[in-house]
Amino acid sequence: MTKINERIRILREEHLFSQEQIAEKMGISANSYGKLERGETKLTLDKLEQIANIFDLDVIELINSGEKTSYQIMHYGSGTNAFSISGSTKELLNENEKLQLIISHKDEKIEHLQQEVNLLKEMLALLKSSNF
């Protein structure tokens, strides 16, 4: 199984980029990039997204070498979230599509509920103004 850092090195070499060129595109030192490529530094989701963009890929395409694989993705922000995903590229893309639909449905439901709240506020204001 190809490790992500090896996949990144292979992509860089296929695109005829030097480590220095990729580092410059990422806004990091060549030494820092070299550590990422050698697997000496953990890749964050932000770094994966930067690298994927350089090679005109999405993150799933970058991390998947066509094999059924398991990944652990850490997101560092106001709170640290971690989750694991596994499967082939097709399975992961299908799962991503399902999650996007769920998010879209949630957003529509939130919008609908916000409209209901606004309507109820208007009704309450009318009731208060008519002294009921």
C-alpha cells in the first residue's frame, strides 16, 4: 500500500516539480516540505488541500491510490475533531455525495424553520399591538 507521503513524492516527480517549487507554492520552507514528503511531519487537512490544489486534484483523489484504504483525518480549529473514513475512491466519493445531500437538506430545513420563526414573531407582534 502506498503511503500518502510517497504518493505526494510520486506526483511531484511526475509533474517535474522540485521540492523547492512545491514548498514555495505552499508558502513553507523546502525543509518543511521535505519532512512532509518523507513522512517525518504529520499532514494536516489544510496541507493536504494545498497539495491537492497544486496537482489539480481533490483531497480524496490525492490520498487514494486506487486501493481500499483507511484514513484518519484530523481537523484543528476551535475544537479538535477527528474522524476515520475507509473505502475505495468510488465508495468515498459516493459517501461524500450522500453527506453533501444531507447537509443540503439540513440547510433547507434550517431556512424553513427560520421562516417559521419570523412568521411567528410577526404574529406575536400583531397580537401584542392589538392588545389581546
